[in-house]
Amino acid sequence: MAKRTRSTKKRVVKVSPVGKAFIKASFNNIIISLTNEEGQVISWSSSGKMGFRGSKKNTPYAAQMAAEDCSKVAYDQGLRKVKAYVKGPGAGRESAMRTIHSAGIVVTEIIDVTPMPHNGCRPPKRRRV
């Protein structure tokens, strides 16, 4: 008996001129997502997707390339203004925001959403040698 092929519908995201930019800059990678106001992703990019490997992934240049790639796609679809939500201690935070702005998307607000422990985990006991 032949298997039936099922066609999948691609999810259509409604792009409005105002949206959000999420920039996650960890010590190992930089991930940038541009979304509409509901949080549906319009375009995304990362320094790993741009072809950077190893320690080069967490450089401002890698963040710049990823932001350029991401914002070009979103600008063509009609995104014009974003609020930037920045998370993490990585090196490419500022350069990613500057690149999004230079691509024609106006960054209206910058919000730092880096998680901070309110006392955190218990530290390991003192090392005895």
C-alpha cells in the first residue's frame, strides 16, 4: 500500500511596522530574533548560522554580521521600529543593536533582561588540598 504524502502549510506571520528585537549574547554564541508585537518570529540569525566557529562566534563582528542578515530580511517584510530586549553578558550586545539601527530599523527602546540570581545556588564547599 502506498504512503500518502501530507503537504504541510507554512505558518504565515503577520508583519506590522512595530516589533521586538531579542538579542541573546552568551559567552559562546549570539542569537538575534526579530518578532512582531505578539512575539511571532519574523526573522532570526546567529553567529553560528553565519559560519563562525569556536571562539570567533562571540565577537562583536560576528554579532554585526548576524544582525545585518536578520534585519535585512525583516526590513524587506515591512518591520520599521523595534524595542530591543538584550540578554546575557556577551561581547556583541552593542554592535548588534547598532547594526539593526543602521539597517534602517529604528531601535526605540533598549531593555536589559539578563537574569540575575536573588541569592542563587549554594556555592561548592571550600577546596582542601
